[in-house]
Amino acid sequence: MRTATRAAREMLAKWNPLDPAQLDDPYPSYALARRQAPVFYNEYFDAWCVTRYEDVLAAVKDTSRLSSREATGSDRVPDELVSLLPNGYPWSEPTLVNNDPPAHTRVRRLVNEAFCRPLIAARESEIARIVEGLIDEFESAEHCDLVSQFAKPLPVIVICRLLGVPDEHAAQVVTWSEAKLGMINPNLDDDTLIALARGQANFYDFCEAFIEEQRTLRHSDTLVRHLLDARSTGDEPVLTQREVISVVAQLLLGGNSTTRRLITNMMLRLNEHPAQLEAIRVDSSLARAAVEESLRHTTSVKGLYRTATATFRLGRVTIPEGARVVVFWASANRDETKFERADEFDIFRPDTERHIAFSRFAHFCLGASLARLEARLALDKLLSRLPDLRLAGTDAYAWEPLALHQGLSRMDVQWR
Ligand code: HEM
């Protein structure tokens, strides 16, 4: 038993999440870890990886010993770019995903008001129109790449409209956010980092100009206006300009590629399970369960980082102060002690909603209601408008080469 554990630890230390077989299916490696070495050190991430459901929950709850300041990677600006990015990246000021309580609580309370579930639900018909408009563009072609022609534009147009950013900037927002995702890679050489980071100076300027414009708009009732107008009892602005820039940047980044991945991962799994797809065609109320099971089974955000602020024990392992930790929601969602037949995709399972794809506690995903709504509407409209929609052959999709996110770079589908 001890030998097996040592062998697993050694194997997991060398585990490369970008290996093509791991991109196709990282779940056997997570399962090995949960069984033999639930918290293990990995060289690729240079971090301690947490894989069991209960340990992941304990880790994300423990905001005092596990800081989120570098949750999405290091914000180091290369020397060559310091003059272009004197204030850091647009998202760098500690606000939401990269902040810890109590400072996090102050920002989150304000943003929560603008992103609460009833306000998002009120935008349902507007989002449905965006979905229909995208389908209009390719319906007559009888085939399309569901990633580039549907799942990519949908969430970015939605988050831009919610914030008041004109549609013409949506494609550029996607480019900035792809570059940011590339920057999460822990092993970037300087040249690659510089290439990815260079464009972020334009993103900073864009957010700043957008916020300035919002400031001048009278009678506007936007989220940004709300953040700018918030005053403390002494009439001081509650958020600094840089904090508002950071919140806007995090919403634009967080609000697009994650939901894109949810939509295509869901369509892929449903195509692999035709009987479940057929059941949703017959009873569209099952779409909600399909969204939840997709979040559990093949979630878009596999994991993110924490940094240990003290030496402490997690499971059977001692995490040293200053060490990096990766919390793997994707593994927690397949924990067989929490979910029966955890590896099976089954929209009828009774325990789906226990998934933690949106995390829990302080950093529970701000956009969860929005992502759920978009995915449900996407599924509903795709099935009603293109009832015969199916994968175009066995080689119709490819996984993106990302260590901490999970989604498709293309998904060729057809219908008649
Ligand atoms: C399927 C879609 C999505 C998934 C799977 C997802 C997943 C997550 C996860 C796991 C976290 C926790 C991060 C951490 O603890 O370090 C998070 C936080 C966050 N998400 Fe999402 N997300 C999705 C969609 C969205 C959308 C649509 C938005 C924007 C409207 C958004 C904005 C955010 C923000 C701002 C945070 C940080 C919240 C905080 O720290 O207070 N996400 N998300």
C-alpha cells in the first residue's frame, strides 16, 4: 500500500496536464490522486494540487491561510513593458478573484447588487434574442463550427451589453481574454510572456476610457455607474479608479470564455449521449439539469491557484508557507465519495447540484446565474431551431491546450 502511494506520488509529481492524452481526459489522473495522494506536489505547476471534494472545499473556505491574491497566476509585468503598463494589468488591483476578505467583502458587496439573480433573470429575453440572432446567421448553411460561430460570440456580446460596452469591441475583448488565459501558464518563457502581455496595455486604456465615458453619462443606471457613485458615510468614493478598472476587466474576462466552454462541453456530452439529448428535445425543462450535469462532469474551470500564507496541514500533507496550491474543482466534481457513478454523464442523477464548478464561499462565481441562463437558452434554442444537430464525424472536435481550463477549440456540427 505504502509502495503504491509512493509510486503514485512520484508519477503525479511528473504529471503534465498539457500532455495530449491529459487534455483529452485528465480524469484518470485526478482519480489516481484522490485514491493514493489526494494532495500532491506537481512540478509543472510548482504547486500542491488538491483533488478531493472535501479538501477542495476546506481549501477555498480557508481564505486566511490560502490567499487568492494570485488566484489566476502571477501579475508580474516584464521589465520591457513596465512603461506601457505602469499600473500593472487592468485586472491586477486586488478586487474580486484576486483579493481576500475583508477587502474582498467590501468590493463583492457592491458588485453583488448589480449582478443579483433577479436582475440577470430580467435580461432573459434580451439574451434569447442574441442567441436567435447568432443562429440566424448560420442556420441555412446546414453546418458550422459551434465554437467560433456560436459559443464564442454569445457570452462576450452578452457581458458587453450588460456592462454597456458597444458590440464592436466584443472580438477585441475575446483576444485580450485569450491572452490573459495564456498568461496563467506557470512556465512561460519571457518572450512568450511579453508577446501575450503587450496587448494588455490597450486593454487597460480601453477599460479606463470606457469608465470615463460612463462617468459622464447622465441618468445612466449601469453597473459601472453604480460602482463609481458608491460613497462611504464620509462621502469618499468606496472604490478607487483602479479598483473599478479591475472589476470591469475581471467581468469582461470572467464573463466570456468560461461560458463558451460550458456551452460546447455540454453540446459535446449530449451528443455522446443521444438518449439524454432526445429526452431534452421531448421535455425542454430538462435543459436546466443538462447545464448542471455539464458543469459537474466537464467543467470549464478545472482549477485555479492559492498561495499559503502560513505553514499548515491539508489532508495528510504539510503545505509550507509561501507555497502555491492548485484547487481542482474538476476533480472534486468527480469524487466518487460524493457522486455515485461519478464518471458517468447523467442528466437524471439526483446529486448533480452538489457540484462545485462555481466554487463556494467568498469567491463563489459572481457570474453563475448569468452562465446558467446563457447555457440553458443556448441549448433550448439550438435544439428547437436545429433539431437534427449532431457532430460532423468522429474527428469533429479538439480540446484546447490549457492546463487549468477545459474546452474545445473547434466543434464541427451539422443538421438538415
Ligand atoms: C461556466 C461558466 C463559469 C464557470 C465554470 C466559472 C467558474 C468560476 C470559479 C470556479 C470561480 C472561483 C474562482 C476562485 O475561487 O479563485 C469564479 C469566480 C468568478 N467568476 Fe466565474 N465562472 C463562470 C462564468 C462567469 C461569468 C459569466 C462571469 C461574469 C459575469 C464570471 C465572473 C467571475 C468573477 C468576477 C469571479 C470572482 C468572484 C470573487 O472572487 O468574488 N464567471 N468563477
